[in-house]
Amino acid sequence: KMLNVGVEADDEGKDGTILFIDNAMSHCSNKAQEGLIMMPVQKALETYSWVKDYFWTAMDPTKDKFTAKTYQEKSDGYFVYVKPGYHLRMPVQTCMMLSKDKSIQNLHNIIIVDDNASCDMVTGCTTVHHANDALHVGVSEMFIGNNSSLSFTMIHSWGQQTAVRPRTNVIMGKNSNYTNNYVVLDPVGSIQSFPNAYLNGEGARCSFNTMCIAHENSNIDTGGCAVLNAPNTGAEIISRNISYGGKMIARGKLVGNAPGAKAHLECKSIILKDGGITHAIPELEASCADVEMTHEAAVGKIAQEQIDYLMTRGLSQDEAVSMIVRGFLVGGIRGLPTNLQAEIDAAIEKANEGD
């Protein structure tokens, strides 16, 4: 199951690995000792007095009932800190696993990439086979310093009745870069995910990329919001979604509050099975005259001429559909883990078989 979400059991080729099973950290290894600090959030609060200056500052605990519960219960989670001037050579991987049926996983994570530093993170979230009916709540506060970058890829593979409620806010400094990749390929009960990036430093850039397959009986509501608060900031929100009989809502919001802000929003969805529903909800908001923001939304089906063309090249109809779907999903989305391609292929094949 961990491999299905891009997380490898060994630490080869990784600067750090964290594993949470239910609400406790079960594994933490750090190969980049000098430039990287990793530990449970509660331990970080006890160890470093300055951590409290970040604690619940990116996220309002009263945002909704899920953040409020996490705050009231003083939930644990992982703490990742990249020191100033350090550029991690290899990714940091984290895995959040649910092992008990009828259970709740409540986590509060803090990621800090300090000034002039960089980090790539891959987070996989999954359940063991018997823990199907459960709730995952993950509150994440991220801070990216001046001239720093964070690439954050989150891959979800849950049970068919699992409810998933990630809540993420990102605070960005001057000339910082943030890339968020969110991938859901397997059947799930329901997902509500709408991360927010606040571009508070001049020249900051962010990118949200979402790739989802909504299977029958799945209800997926995802998106992203970029708030461009500083001059000459930029943002891009791209989503590629497919309904195989499930409900898919793709949201995107751009807020331009400073001169020279430029941003683009693109939501594209395909319905491949009757009974599926897709909604595209783009939103643009500006409070400054000198901003440039655009959006493009499209909902439709695969063109028959595309299928016919590939079949003339020797592919069967199913093979042609799979190739088109694969290209649609990954088109325009950069920075995905290389081993994710096999999972994309497997998910498309399963869906075509009606699994």
C-alpha cells in the first residue's frame, strides 16, 4: 500500500522518511543531519522554543470543525524544518496510514523551509485493507522563506468509505516558489481539499496541480487558492479530472491584491461513464487595477475521432481510450514522482475494467 502512494519502505534515495500509523509516529529517519530537522510536532514544541512562533499562525483554528477539533485535542503530526542555506539533494518522504476501521486520524503538521533553502517532499496517505470506514484529518501549516522553494506532492489511496479532510495553508516569502501536486487515482468515500497559498513576498510564485479519478460512489471536491498579496507575484492552478461514475468538483480561486500580479486557472474534466457528475468552479477576484488573471474551464468527453485515429494505428478501442486518458491526466502537470506513472496506468486499467 505504501508503494501505491509513492512511498518506499527503505530510505534509499531519500534525505528523510516519516511514517505515521493512526495518530502516532512509528518511524523517523534523517539522512541529511546537518540541514534537516524532523520529529513529531509536540516534541518540536518541547525542544525548540521558537516553534511556537509558527504554531497555528498559518491556519485559523476556527476555520471549520476539523481544524477546531485538531486544535482542541492538541493533535500530533510531523515537523519538518530545512535550515537556512540548505538545499536537500534527495526528497523527504512521509506516509500517513490508517490501520483501524471506524477510527479517526487527526494530525497537525508543520513544514518550514527557511531562507535560501529548498526541499522536495512526497507524502503518501493510505489505509490498510480492513480499515475502510474511517476519517483522515490532516492540518498542515507550511512556511517558505525568502529565495526558497518547496515542492510538495501528495498521493492519496484510501478505502472506498474513507472520508478525507486535509486542510493546508502556505505562507510564502520574497522570491519563494511553491509547487503542490495532488493525486487521487483509487476509489474513495469523500474528499474535501482546498489548500491556500498566501504570496506575501514580492516575486513569489506558486503552482497547484491536481489529478483525480472519481470512481463510482466517490465524491471528490478539490481545488486550490492563491492569494497574491505582494507585487510581481505569479500563480497557476491546473486540474485534470476524470469521472468514471463518481462526483467530481474542481475548484480554483485566484485573488490579486498587488500590482504586477499574474495568474492563470485551468480546470478540465472528462466524463467516461454515465452517472458521473463533474463541476468546474473557477473564481477570480481582484482588488488592484494592475493585475492580470485568466481562467479556462472545460467539461466534455473523449472525441471519437481521437479514438478512431489511434485504432487505425493498431490499438484496440480500450487501449486507445487508456492512452488518451493517460495523456489527459498528466498533461501540463510537472514534477510528479517517476514511479507514479505505473500507478496511473494501473488505475486507468482498473477503471476501464469497471473495477
